[in-house]
Amino acid sequence: MQLTHRPRRLRRNPSIRSLVREVHLSVDDFIYPMFVMEGENSRVEIPSMPEAYRFTLDLLIKEIEEIYALGIKAIALFPAVPEEKKDLRGSESFNPEGLAQRAVRAIKAVVPDIIIFTDVALDPFTTHGHDGIIDDNGVILNDETVEVLVKMSVSQAAAGTDFVSPSDMMDGRIGAIRQGLDANGFEDVGILAYSAKYASAYYGPFRDALGSAPKSGDKKTYQMDSANAREAIKEVYLDIAEGADIVMVKPALAYLDIIAKVKEATNVPVAAYNVSGEYAMIKAAAQLGWIDEKKVMLETLLSMKRAGADIILSYHAKAVAQILASGYCF
């Protein structure tokens, strides 16, 4: 055959494939979500998330020292709040001595250079499990909720967080939080906005980890409809206009098209959350021997980078860092 172009020339061995690879996974791409709980010297595996744990603060710090040595430079912190500290308005969320605030201070004292992203939402702190304050008719009150989210953000900033990460999807919360941070002298604290967060069925294992599932109803009046794409761009533009430093699409795997659209439409860093359900599916299939866990995990994460994600929040982050450190070529 007289062929001018033979694309297979660029695939014929691992070195060439690596040389011309369009997208690479790096340990610098990842934020590692971590769960902290009350107590001492304990870690509890999350049944629906094999090899993911809730840590007491002392063991969490040891785990952070280990991942930092592997090159992971950022964590997303989620507190498992005891039931007795929950109420209808999520008041514990802005307690200066709350679990998240104490954790931030303790982590920074030991690993000062780790970048901490703290979650801003009320569902771990409310008895009803919703991300906002509810009226007598079961309606989520947007503006009243935002007032609490601002208090929560300022308290996290005072504890030493690097970024607050509003995941609630209330209207106008980014602008209000930015104003609140600036008014209290926290101009350097960034905002990672969960800008396009969908009302997804992929969040189940995460809610198991924090005990934060809604006790009634669903979250479809504030999280996005899974059928919508243009709406995601509107949400992203609003958050950027209000002061978001980084925008995020959540979940990632079923929303690769949204990641690509957001990347094309913006000039700020784009994050994607490889959520608990996506993680659990890979783990479950691997345990049954149906897939090669390492290869499927890396291919899945690579798809998010290829779609346009600059940053990936993933429970696989530690495993990826270990694989990359071993020199594994994929």
C-alpha cells in the first residue's frame, strides 16, 4: 500500500506514545477528598467506598503527611458531624470550635503547605439533611441560607483554610461569601465554586460517609437538572461574575460534555469532581474481578483531563500518586 500517512507510526512503542500523548495525568492535578470525625486513634472504612476512610484528627494528620510526601498538595475536607450537634439551621457549621475549624488549625500546624479546601454547605450540619434552611412548608429558603453560609465561610477562613468551597447551589452565595470574606480581612482566601452541581444519583456513598442524606424529599429544587447543559454555562458565568476563583462540574464521568463546554466558555481553572458513586463502581467491579482496577481508574481520570478539567477531586488520588511514583507507564 502506498500510504502517505500511517498514524500507527506514533503508536508503535511506549516511548513514542508517551512523547506524543496529548493529555497527561500528574499528581499536581489532584485534590484529595478526606473525611474527619470526632474521637482519637481511629479510622473507619466507609462500606460503600472501599479503601476510603473517616479519620479521627490525629490519624488524619498522619495520612496527610503521607500523601503530601507522595506529592499531593491539596485536600478537600469534609466533617462527619455527630447527630447531637445538628439542628434545623446548621448552627454548628460556623462554630469557631467546630470539627472542621479545629481540623484546619491542626492540619496547618503540622503540614502548613498543604492546600485546604473546606466544604461550605449545611447538609452535614442539619437534622433534615438538606443544604439549606427549610420553612414550615418544606421549602428551601435561599437568602436565609446564604446568610449562614457566609458565617460558615468566614469561620473557616479564620481557622486558616486556603479555599472555601460552596457546594450548596443557593443563588447568589458566591458574591455574598466574597463580600463577607473581604469585609473580615480574608481577601486572600479563594473560592472554589461548585458551579454546575447536578442533582445526581452518584452521591450515595458520600452521603453514607457523612450521614448527610436528606431525611425527606430530594435536592432537585437547588441542584441542577441532569438533562441541562446550557444552564451549566449560566451558573458558571454567574459564579465567575460574583468572584469565584475556580469553577467546578460535579459529577464528572457522566458530565464530560459539561466539563468540555465549561472549559471552552471560561478562562478560569476548571475542576471536576470524580464523585463517590463513580469511585464505588470501579471498586465494586474490581472486587468481583470484572475489570482491571488500575487501568480502568487511570483511563477514567484521563477522560476528565481530556474533556478539559484542570483539577480533579478524586478518592483515587492517593492510589494515582503511588502509581505515578512507581514509574508505571499506561
